Amino acid sequence: MTARDLQVRLQQDLTELFKDRRYKTPDGKMEPVHVFRQNLPQRKSEEDEDPFPYITVVLDSGGVKDQMTAHKIAVVFRIGIYDEDLTNQGHASVLEIMEVNLHAGPEVRDGIHRKCPCFCCGRPTFSTGYPSGHWIQH
């Protein structure tokens, strides 16, 4: 599995994970989380709103020591929630998204191993357990 494959897979998994959960948009609608790879899409005009709610799957850094060592990639999940409420409760939606991802699914699924699916450092690191390309998050 390449870094790009991992990023695409994480995008697919997050899209599936949040398909039934709705969050507020700037125009007052409730929509599922939009998941993007690396960056938000560029605005077509100044009037375009940011695509809230969203998660971006950002490949931050990575490397490999040698061909027999596991590849490591640091991934950053950026979460964007729209909150115009005067009580400033948008952080609760961000925490919900983090918790849903934290407790998502089995530890091993389709060759991707979730060793510690946490946000404690803000940069989950994915590494291949074997040169063949099985990913382990820690």
C-alpha cells in the first residue's frame, strides 16, 4: 500500500463512518461530513462558503529506513465544524467526530490494523507492519 492508497482509503473509511451523522452548514442545512484529501477544494468565487462540515486527511510526513523496515507516515486529521451559536458549542461536535473515529470498527479490517486509533498527539502515524504493505496505526 502506498501513501496515496492509505490517504484514499482513510477518505473512504471516514466518508462511510460519517454518512449517517449530520452537522450544520453555513446555510442552515444539516449534512454529513465532507472528507477531503490533503486540502479543502478551492473556492470558485468569493461568495462560495467553506464546505462545512469537513475532515481533511493530510499526509504530514513520513519515510522508510530500508526495504525491510516498516514505512511510517504521519497523518493529520483537520476537522471543520460550522458554529454560529452564541454559546460556542462547536467544540462538542469536533469532540464527537474525534470520539466516533476513535471507537470506529474492528482493530483489523481489510489489511489495515488499528493499533491505537487516537488523537492524543494530533498526528496518528501509520506504518507498514511488513514490507508487503499492511498498515498499522500507532
